Amino acid sequence: MTGLAIAALLILSGLFVLGVATLGIFRFSTMLNRIHVAAKCDTLGALLVLAGLMVLAGWSVLSLKLLLAIVFLWLSNPVASHLVARAEVRTCRNLEELCDFLELDGDGELVPLAPEELRSEEKGER
């Protein structure tokens, strides 16, 4: 009975995180913000749901397969999200207007602004 309660708590919390991620995808306006919330919350939500399923399955071959799925998601989801974000940075024409504290150099690579430039932008001096 305790295992069922723990599994239910893990699965419901994972579904909550996935639901918040879905709302976050619709609330944010830029692609980079959307991919950030999708990458972080999908990884955590899937981990919690799969951990709850592992508790339900007990120690068996099925729980080992679920553990392998968790490891695969932890390795592949951040890499895939990074590649999608990098493709967005390279193909977005108005990225400098969308991102406040990044600029592109001559090769199309992102360069963070120096701290004094950030402070002058916050004061409206630029």
C-alpha cells in the first residue's frame, strides 16, 4: 500500500510538471524561452512519471527497462534541445531584437554583452 502511494505521488507530480511545461510553452513568446521550459520540464516530468512506474513494477526486468529509458531521456533531451536552440539562433533574423543581453558577432556566434553594457541598457543609456 505504501508503494502504491509513493508511485501515485511520483506520477501525479510528474503530470503536474508536464502540465506546467505545456502552459509555459504557450505563455512564452520567443522560441528560445519555449525550448528552455520544454527541455527542463519534460526531462523532470518524464523522470517522475517513469520513477513512479518503476515503483509500481517493483524490482523486475520492467523496472530495469524503465531505468534505461530514464537514462536515455536524461542524455538525449538536453542535447536535442540544445541543437534546436542552436538552429534557432543561427536562422533567426531578428534575434538581437528578441534577446536583450546577447549579440551576434561577424560569424553568427552568440557573444554575451559585457556587464557594463548590461548596466547601461538597464538605465536606458544605449
